[in-house]
Amino acid sequence: MAERTTIIDFVEKYSHQFENNVYLREKVDGNWKEITQGQTREEAYRIGAGLMSLGVKKGDKIALLSESRAMWILAELGAMYAGATDVPLSVNLGEGKDLIFRINHSESKWILVSGNHLPKIRTILPECPAVEKVIVFDDTAFDYDSLEPKEIRMSEVQKMGDEFLNAHRDEFVARYKSIGPDDYANISYTSGTTADPKGILLTHRNYTANVAQGNSVITINEGEVMLIILPLDHCFAHVAGMYTMMFYGGSIAFVPIGKNALATLRNVPVAISEVRPHVMLSVPALARNFKKNIEGAIKKKGGITEKLFYFALGNAIKYNKEYYNAGSGGTFWRKPLVSLFDKLVFSKVRESFGGRMRFFVGGGALLDIELQRFFCAVGMPMFQGYGLTEATPIICANSEGHARFGSSGRIVKPMDCVILDAEGNEVPHGTRGEIVIRGENVMAGYWKNPKATADTVIDGWLHTGDMGYICPEDPEFLYVVGRFKSLLISSDGEKYSPEGFEDNLTETSKWVNACVLHNNQKPYCVALMVPDKAALAEAATRHGLDPATKEGKLYMLDLIQADVDSYKKGGKREGMFPERWLPSAVGICDEEFTIANKMMNSTMKIVRGKVEEHYADLLDYLYTTEGKEIHNARNLAAIQ
């Protein structure tokens, strides 16, 4: 059995091994600041010692609320050196019950917060009586005199740490050496797809085990740069970002922080061009935006450039096939053309991503196979991975030289993975069932929720609730096909997972930004769709219609219906999905799915239950004679 190390052991080993390697890159006052691994360790010492000076005890819970930035990592490591358990909080949580619940439920006594999010904490602090101190990252966000009684600046904590290390270094060293592999590192709360978020207990060994497991399927070169776009409160960003880059001697760069989340998102293109990353972590929603931006830039150039791009794209997709079988089936002759067009066309596309991008790793939801083919064709493969926080989180991933488009990749080692049917029996490779895993990456349980723990981890096996199958041709690869909890149930009791259709439609349609397929023991399926109103209006105008008129609206609805019909008998996508599970009625949503309205969670996944609750009346309407017709009154009103 591998050595059961802690995160502290991990940091001590690799921050000494790569002492002078740049680890953190952050833009401060217009310039990129670099922090080495050795400096990271020393700053963690200062913060950890400062926290001990404040009175932090081993096992105390410390909540952390901040944008992704260098201090986020330094503060979390410092908390761990002090023996505390970190409670990472999503920046998308508002000043309400969600934030209050997590702080109180976790029993957090201390809060680490950036200046931008301090107002949230001030608003809810009266509802969090156990909190003793609020530690503010920024010196410049507020005047010093404006700090309230429980607040202290991180710079003061660091000074206290320096004094503590000078006077009590032995005590500090004894504290971090007392931390064991089964001590809690994090309480990571579920992102809100259920009514009551659960606190997932992740130990030090969960993390170090999963880093080693992840390294069995994906490799990073020393000195390479990863641009972090995903929030650091995500477990995925911890393992695949923080710890993996430390292990390989690489570095992490952060998108410069804007005044709000949208402003930060606008900084992504500039960060990419300046950092020139080798790898990025992504989610499908971001991947689709990248693809649209690339295609939008090509469309603006028009003419021969646009025609050449799509010819080159089609040629590369036909040659690459599903990656593992590239050049097979008589397509080998396309390889010289792939190389030629890569130099003439796709190299310029890659320049817009800094010119050094080797690959993306996609997680958080199923990544449509068409997206994977697109990015592979342009020379920046986007590799699907799969995991969940309860597994800390990586279970499998595709990678360079080892990928099957459509799969979620090779299963990490060492870890056991089986597929079980509804009766709990293991099924043969190729047969669908629930994905169940066992390994050192399986969570310790749910904080203060023994029933949920007992229902989810049975005899050491984590029941993921996800549906998948093991590839019969190559059992190293796992295919994830959807969630059991999101299954459609027809009137005869048959079940079906809707994600494949939803993802494929939103990827291939010019007119649909989001889709939720629905059937709860009804005679037929219906779909809720968020339209791309700008694209539809442009199409109507090109067709000589005013989008605001009834004729224009009917035309736009027909465009959406045509895309749905393309999956039915006689359509160009016929046979991709079973006919009985295709929508017989379409409802146009008058509101987008966003984090703000809680119809999307912090990982940019649609929260199906919230959508169905919000649009319950529309769903009922779609099962009426009037509602089944796409030209119904509600759709005409919503499409404008």
C-alpha cells in the first residue's frame, strides 16, 4: 500500500523539491507577480502561525470566501498548517440563508474573506454567533479605521505569525506534524442541486491519494502553466490545479479579478494572451463559449478564410475520428492535409489562446462529443474527465495519447470501479448501471449526516448515483451517460437519461442556448428551451421579417422546431436518440438559466429541479392540446 501522506507532507516534499520553481502567478497593479513554491511554503507558515497566535485550535473550522487568487491558496495552506479544517465557500452564494447555513452548519469559528466579499460577511455575521474573527485579505479594500470589532487584516495575522515563529517555532512545527492522514482537510458543501446542501468531509489522505491517482492518467511537464478559470472552492480545482501543479513543478496563473463575476470573466481573453497557458481546466459551458468565440472570429473574416477553416475542420474531424482510431478506416490519406491546414489555419486559432495550449481538461458535466472533435481538430484537445466531490473528485479522464471521444476516460489507479444494476449486482462490460467505486479517494462521509453517509458509502464503496458502463473493447475506459436522479420516467415506467440529447442539441443548434428534457410518467416527453434571441432575430431579419411581428416570431419558432425535428425519422440526426424520448412539445423559457436565479449551480450545471419548479406551470401547459403546438400563445410571448 502507498504511504498514507497528509497535505502537509505533500507540500513539504514538493515545495522543497521545486523550491525555486514559480508556483503562483497573479496580476497585481497591472504587472504579473510570481511566487515560488518555497515562498508559498514560507507564507503558509506565517499564516498558520498567525492563526495559532489568534487562538485557532487543531480541528477548528475556518470558512474561506474569496475569488480565485494567490492568497486563497496561501490562506488555505496556512489554515491546514495550523491544523484547522477549511470550509471553502462559493463566491456565488448571496447574503442569505445559503451562506449562513454553511457557516453555521460547519461550526466555523473563523472566516477568511477577500475585501470584495467582506460586505456579504458583515451582513450575515449577526446570524453566525459562533464566529470569533473575520480575517480580511486586502489592506486597500477598506480603510483600516473602518474595520469592525471582529475583523482583522491578513497582513496583521502574518505579522503575528512572524512573531509566533520567532518565539514558538517548535510549537508550530509540533502542530503541523501532529496532523494525520485521516484528519479532515475540507468540508466541501454540495453546490445546490438538492434542497439541503451536504457537507462532504475530505481528509488529507483523500487529497494526496487522488493526486497520485490523477497522475496515473494525466501528466504535466515541469514548468508548464495552468490558467485557473474555475473557482478554487471546487474540489476539481484543488486536485487537478493546486496539488497537481505543485507535484509536477508547474505553476498556476489566475484570471485578474474584476469588480464582479462578469468583469472577471471578461478578463479571461487577456489573461490567456498574457499568460500563454499550456493547460486549462474547463466546464462544458465555458467550452461552448470558446467555440462560439472562435467561430465568431472566423465568420467576421468571411470569404475564403471562412471556407478554408470549415474545409480544414471537416478534414481533421474525419481523420481524427474518435481520437484512438485516428487515420483508420481508409482515412490515412488525410494526414498530410491535416498537417498542412494545421500550419495554415489552426496555428492562427491557437495563437488567440497564447500559442502554447496543449489541452483542456473538461469536467463538471458531460462534454458533448462534437465539442471534443472540434477542439481536437484545431489542435487544442479538450479531454473529458469525470468525478464528483465525494471522490475527491477524479475518477477517470482522457488524456494525450489515451482518449476515446464520447468516453469519460481511463479509470484512475489504484481504484476499484464496478457497474451495478438496480439490484446491486455487478453487470458485464458494456452494460449500463450505477457507477460504484472504492479507493482511498472516497470521502470520510457527510458532516453531521450519518444517514446520508450510510446511504452513499456502503462497505467502503461509494455509490455515485451516476449511470455508465465500462468499455467492452478497452476496460480501462469508462463511459458516463447521465444521472439516475435525472432519469425521465415514461407512463409505462421505462426510464431514460436525458443529458445526451440536451447536450447535443445545445451544441449543434444555433438557436438554443439551454435545454431541459422532461417526462414524469407522462405519455410523451416535452422540452424547456432557452433560445438564443439575438441569433434568431438576426436570422429573421435576413429572411426579410421583423422579429417583433407575429410572422417573425412564427419563423423563429420554426427554426427551433426544425432543429428538434432533425433528430426524428427522416432528419439528418435520425437514430442518435430513441424516438420515444425526443420532445413532442417545446416550451420557450422567458428567463435564462443563471446562477443568480438558482437554475444553474456554481459549476455552471443546470439545476434540473429548480428549472422544473420554476416552469411547473409551463410544463403542465405543454401537455395540453394547445401547448403541444410550438406556435402556442406562451411561446409567441416568450420568444420576443
